[in-house]
Amino acid sequence: MKIAMIGTGYVGLVSGVCFSDFGHEVICVDKNQEKLTKLRAGETPIFEPGLDTLMARNIAANRLSFTDDLKSATQDADAVFIAVGTPSRRGDGHADLSFVFGAVKEVAEALTRPTVIVIKSTVPVGTNQKVADLLKETRPDLDCDVVSNPEFLREGAAIDDFMHPDRVVVGVQSDRGDEVMQEVYRPLSLRGYPVLTTDLETAEMIKYAANAFLATKVTFINEIAMLCERTGADVKDVANGMGFDSRIGPKFLQAGPGYGGSCFPKDTKALARIGQDNAVPLQIVETVIKVNEEVKRLMIDKIVDLCDEKLRDKTIAVLGLTFKPDTDDMRDAPALTVVPALVGMGANVRVVDPQAFREADALLPNVTWFEDAYEAVDGADAVVLLTEWNEFRALDLRDMAGRMASARMADLRNMYSCDYALDAGFEAYTGMGRKSALLFDS
């Protein structure tokens, strides 16, 4: 099949590359000439493990190409996918749909025959019907079909998620739309992966409900971690004990400094607004949003306590800035709350992250960048573990403690334990919901 993918952001690029690897002919459309030049040269504008290799393979096989010519890309397309951003709208938390509607209008004006228009972007309930209305208004001479096909990609594992999905959700309003999507995803259905077909509104709701539920699990275990610290319980054992229950499962029960990234923050806000607009306040989702912001601020308190409540002129090494490992995404990362607060309190902040520089350099001014964690802690008063990159999981803590002016650790991802850190020479340690040893406790 011939597919046009409008937008080469995270979702559009990963989806386009993976569709081409299925054997489809995919043309990705973008207006950014600098990005197009890089893509045509086989350079990915985002960091996603394995994406560059997969992209190069399909470019070489002539199944994948990139253009700014919307008309030629959609000329003979069996399906046109819209994969543009839907960020939170400033002020009210609604999803900003201007990019979606703008893309749909441009596609409609470029089409020369009826085509299936697939909304891959995350959009509120009712948006796909508005897209259908916009298509009829813009091109009343064409009988196009609208399909909702939300994505469920985890940054850092997106290719595996696309190739081996838990499910594919397809919302349709016509037999033709259903037939085209069944053909698009035939390589997956032939291997037994479930393709769930629903109406448009249900598909839209599935995406928001799934992300809000996962965000709830993250926030729930973070609250339990705070309670564990007051009661002497260990949140890692609590999470393990919960996760063995098949009704709960172990995923998304790792205590940490709060969720971030491109999906959970904006999708929970958008879902909360959808509930308010329909006179069905989603109190759990609204509380999740509130608590997640409080958790990020509590991380600052932990670091302040670790440093005897004095940060001015202290040197703090922060290991990890992206919202999760194996991505360069800084959107709503806890680091964007924690690091500026440390700088604002007078600390000299050194940062280390294997992929964040491209995004974080402009977002986090007044910090000093290091490529090596050991160099970053030389003479430092404290080290903060903020993102669980693999290279931070097996640090030589004894070497690290020996390099520091005062060996104190805020392990906000529970990569180590208090006893392990103390045995390695650290004089103070604080984690998330686990045993801590602070100077004023001894």
C-alpha cells in the first residue's frame, strides 16, 4: 500500500519507518527543510534506539522517502496519516488542535481523489468527527473516510512497541476505512497481534484512558513511597508485593521524581478538561496531576535536607536529565523543576546526560555540562541520580565517594540502596520510600 505520513515528529517518523519495514511504500511529509535534509541523508532528528538503522534500510530499499511536496505525496496514497503535535494549550490544559486541523485542511486541498484520512495524533473525543466535517466543508466534491488510530509507543522502546504491540486500536465510520486499515496492519494481524476495531469516539477515549491510568499508577506508588518514609516500610518491596498480583502487575510501580515526557502530562490535563466540559469531573485524574507536581517539588526538599538546608555555593552533580532513559526528550522532565530550583538557591550545578544536550542546553541555563559522571562529582558536595540511564546503574560508588568534598547521594530512582551507598563510603543517602541515612539522623 502507499502511505503518506504528515509530520516527522516522534510519532510520525517512528510510524512511517515501521510501516515501510512492513513493505508499504511510505512518503513522509514535513515543511522543515533542515530536518528533511538530515532525514534524506539517513540522520534521525530524535534519539530512539534502532531507528537510524531501520530508517537507512528502508531508504535503501526505496520504500521510504521524505518530501515537502504534499500534493505529490498524497496523489495516489491509499491512506494519509496525520501525525502532528497536540500540545497542551496555554492557560486551560485543552489539547491544542490547530496543527491537526491545519494539516487536514492542507491535505484536503491537495487531494485529487477520495482517500482514507487517518488521525494518528492524540486528540480529544469528538475531534475525528470534526475532522470529517472539515473535510466535507473544504472538499465537498470528495467522499473521504476518517479513521482514528491512536499510538501507544513508549519512548526508548518505540520500535519494539510498534512491531510487537499489545494491541492496535482502529476507530472507523465506514467499511472502506476498515478495509484499508486492515490491509495496513495485515503484517501484524497475520502474526496474531490484536487489532481492535471500534467507533471513532471509543478509539479516542481508549488512548486518553490508558495514559491516565498509567499516570495514576506512577503517582500512586510515589505517594506510597512518601508514606513508606514516614512508617519505615520499603517501597521497593511494597511495589514487588503489589506487582505479583496479576490484577495489578509490576509495570509503572517504580517510585521516582514524578512522570514527564510527551504524553502523560498533556494527556492527563486534556482528559481532565474533557471531563469538566462534559460535566463529569474526573477527580482521580485531577488529583493525579496535582500530586505529580507536588512530588517534583518534594524532590527539591529531599536535596535541601541532604545538604543540611544550605545550598548556596554548594556544588551539586545531577546525573540524568531526560524524563526517562533511552530518549533525548526533555518535555515535562522532573529535571526542569529540580535543576532550576537548585540553581535558584545558589548551588553550582553540574549535569551529565548521554542524550539531553540538544534539548536541555537552552532549557537549563547556568549549569555546567560534563560527559563523565566521575568528573562531574570531583569536589562536589552532593550527587543527585535523576534519570536511570544504564550507565548510572553500575557506578563505582567507592571511587565516586572518594572524589567528593562531602559524599552525599540523593538517589531519586532507587538505583542503589542506603546500605550499599554507606558501605561504599557515602556519609549520607536518601532515596524514594526507602531507608535513608542523613547526617542529622546519626
